[in-house]
Amino acid sequence: MRFNILTLFPNMFSGPFEESIVKSARENGIIEINIVDIRDFTSDRHRTADDYPFGGGSGMILKPEPIFLAVESVLAGRDTSGVPIILLSPQGRIFTQKIAKDLSEKAELILICGHYKGVDERVRLYLANDEISIGDFVISGGELAAMVIVDAVTRLLPGALGDFTSAETDSFYEGLLECGHYTRPRNFRGYEVPEVLLSGNHEAIRLWRRRDSLRKTLLRRPDLLEDVELTEEDKRLLDEIKAELSSN
């Protein structure tokens, strides 16, 4: 899979993409990351990529010309039907695990990193075909959002993780928060590992983990339960959890 990232600050990506899962995926040919400097597509000797907003007001706006040219350069001479051209913006749809899964099925993505006060509206209207936000808050630019999306999508690609079931059991993969996990030592400062996890009874362990996942979701993110397709077992476990909570 190929990620094309259009940015004013290409050096921001040198650290995060040279560590951990993203680094391994790049080295193994699972992903390719193409960092495109928007300033390379400016037309003046000062490499000006932003300007004052028409109508007045504070802040600077990213100009449309270099962004259009940068995208056209990335797409030149190839079959690009269905390539998502994503503007990273606080006005976009909120990034979720489902969106990450959908994007992981694409062969290529283009991520446009907004900066300063924003991007000329013509980029939004006539170039981008998607708009994504990583949350209801404002950061200095789209570069950090691009890093988040690349990481979230990469770990869903076959071969990126040593054991893909690790991704399948992550929080949000099935719409629920992940259950708690424990490792050695068995007793740490008097805090014991739940006995069921030491029992060797795989069915009992599976039920404990599912119950813990449902309990955490109910307590911390009950909104998620509205969109999850619950099995009859899940419904029974939830009823038990609610009864337990109401009695405490």
C-alpha cells in the first residue's frame, strides 16, 4: 500500500516513520510512504505556499495552486480511479477503526496536511474527495493526523503484525473496548492475576475476556454498544453485568 503525504513540513515524519510497526512494514515492502513537499510546487523564488485570506481576518491560508499541482504530480500517468484524496481537517468526519479498516483495503491514499488558519476552500470543494478529523480538538497541522492514520491503517495490513489476531482483538476492531490483559509476575505487590486466566480452561478464559470487554465498554463508552451487533451470549453477559453493577 502506498501513502502519499502532502505537507509543508516533511521533516516532521522522519522520526515516527522510522520506528516500530511502520518501520517494519516499510522494510518488508508492505507499505510505501511518499512524502511530498508542497513548497516544491510553488512558482516564486520564496516558495510561498500561503497567503492572507480574502475579506480580511487573522491567520494565513494555504494556497490552492501548489496543492492541486502536488496531487496531480502524484497521480500523473497512473490509473488512479478510486484513490482517496483526503483533506485532514477538524471539519472532517471523525476517524474511527471502521474508517481505518475501509482505508486499509485501498491500494493508495493521498493525505493533504492542512496548516495555519486552513486551506483554500477550493481544495475542499474541487480536489479532495474525503475529509477526516482525528478528533474534536485543534492541532497545529495535519501532519500529526497523517501519522495517526498511517499507523492505524498499516497495522491492519496483512503481514504488518506478527500475529494478525492481535489487531482483531484491539479496542474498536469489533466495536467494543478491549478486555484487560496480564503478564508475569503472577503476584505484583499483592495484586493478583485473575485466577481464570491461569486455569488453562480456554472456554472459561474466552468468556471472561468477552465479559470484561463488554463491562469496560458499558462503563466507559456505552455509546459504542448502540452500533455493535451483539450475540445472544453478549446480551446475557450484559444483563449479568448490569445486575451486578446495580447491586453494588
